[in-house]
Amino acid sequence: MRRQLEFPVDAVAPEPGAVYGLLGLDGRVPDARTAALHAAARAEFLRLAEPRGLWQDAAESELADIFAGEGRNEPDAPLARIHPRARRRALFAATVGPAPGRRVAELFAAGDFATGAVLDAVASAAAERAADGVERAWAAALAAADPAAAAWRSRRYSPGYCGWHITAQRKLFAAMQPAAIGVSLNASCLMEPLKSVSGVILAGPPAIHEFEAGFPFCRQCRDRSCGARLADAGPADIPHGG
């Protein structure tokens, strides 16, 4: 089964705290100038964004092949242990569209680095919220089809993180064809639009997702959000159409 989604722009617009965290202001009260920059960037985002997503059910053998990618994964990548234990699995992509990224580039080119940086953070956080919305929609479809799924926990994983090599994107995109929502892959395995998220969603008993972030590759990770994301109750409930 495959489904495309469209999200209301204001539903994926992130809370200020998420944006300030990306800007390195965790736990600090922003000054008046930063708050004004955020308000302006949020308005730009609401004007420009076109958030969309899709999910596509996947068989275990298909996901195993996608995970293997081009054979460049770290040998102890957690997903190698997680995906065989999942009860259900899906491929996904989400994006906020190309316009926010183009506007960021315009602002940087004009020398307005402050507004550009804040809009970049808003769009990044919004793309994650759109991905959360896709995950939530897929989990709801699972629960509707199988009451046992209500006791499962779903989590999403993306190439480029946790020892899963970015080149796995090629097999992922070949299987999923996210051009349907305007997302493509360049020669460096980066997505266009840049403010997009792709990967797999796995559902099963909560214990399958548990792992300690103590792997060698964790030292190179600048995101460090896996612990909080795996520990929380689930993705945001974001309304969608389609």
C-alpha cells in the first residue's frame, strides 16, 4: 500500500523552542532581536512552504536490500539488528518544498545571514515535523488494519545516521519514487529540495528500538537527537489530507 499526504503549513511550522535549539540557544531566553527574526522567518515559511509526504509499505526482504545499500554501512549499525525484528515496515519521504530553501539562498546572497539562518532552522525543524506526520499517518493505518498494532511503537530511521551509509538513498529512492511529491536525489545522495527527510519506518514491540548511543560513529554525529526521539511517546499528531 502507498499513500501521499499533504499537510497544512501551520501544522508543520515548528515551535520557537525547536528553532532556537537548532540555533544553539537551548534553554536560553532569546533577546528581542532574535525573537523578531524568528517571527519574520516563520511568516516567510508560512508563505512559501508546501509540505507533503508519502509512505509505502515494504516487505522485510525489500527493506533488507535497501538497508544493505551499496555495502558501506558500519558493521555495528543498530538498524541491522532492529529491522529483522520489526512486525511491519514502510519507506517514507517528506518535504516542505523547494521555496523555503531558495529563499534562504537569496537571503544569504544578499548578505542577510541572520534572517537566512533563522529561516533555515525553521525549515529544517518543519521538515522533521512533516516526517513525524508521515510516521503518524502510517501508524494509524496499521492500527486500523490490525488492532495488535496499537501496542507497537513505530520509529523512523534515515540513511546517513546511526551507521547507515548515505548511499543507501539510491536503493531507497529507486523503490519509493518520491518524485511524486517533488523530491529527488542528486549525485552526492543529497535530497532536493534540501529541506526533506527520507528513510524507513519500523513498527514492533517497543524494545526493538532500544539501543545505547555509544557506537564509534556517534562521536561524529552532530544531531544527537536519537535518544530523545526514541524515548518519547511518539511523533507529533499532525493533520493531513490526501
